[in-house]
Amino acid sequence: MKGVNVAMLVVVALAAALIGLPPGEAVSCSDVQGSLSPCLAYLTGNGGAEPTGSCCGGMRSLVGNLESRQDRQTACSCIKSAASSYNVRSDAASSLPGKCGVSIGMSVSPDIDCNQVS
């Protein structure tokens, strides 16, 4: 169940990344979920063995919008919250940033303490 929430959060984050945020605007959970929505099939194991181009595009865009520590902590909290709603595979969630060629500066885990994200 936690895996599913992480997947949803990742999906939301990717969708927000695809949409983009105006400069200086804070990241919201709907931004995060929107950015990561193209990744849901990959994260739940209902897609291919690799994330799609739109999934990685959303991930890159989201990461580019995480300008402040608060943005990163918000994204982390949103992802954790969403993970509890979807059956996300932990291995897929943890491998997604690397497969998309991005560094998110935090481990992807249901146990992450988002207050410690810098």
C-alpha cells in the first residue's frame, strides 16, 4: 500500500514538472503529483521495464522546480503521502531518478524523514 502512495506522489511530481511552475512559486502536492503521473505505470509494474520519456521529462522538470529546501521537503512529504494510496514497487521508486538521469538529493523510501531533506 505504501508503494502505491509513493508511485502516485511520483506521478504527481512528474506531472507538475511537465506543466512547470512560474518562477518563484512554491511547489504544491498537486504540482508534484501532476509531474509524476506519467510514471505511475512504471512505478506500479503495469508498464514497461523502463520509465517512458514523458515520465522522465516530468521528473526532470519537477527536480528543476525544487529550488529551495522547503520545496524539496514539500515534494518529499507529498510523495510519501501519495505512496500510501498506490501499490508502488519500492525498487521502481528508488531506481526512477537514476533511470531518468536526475539526482533528487534524497533516497526514495517510505521511511524517509522529510524534515531531514536539505
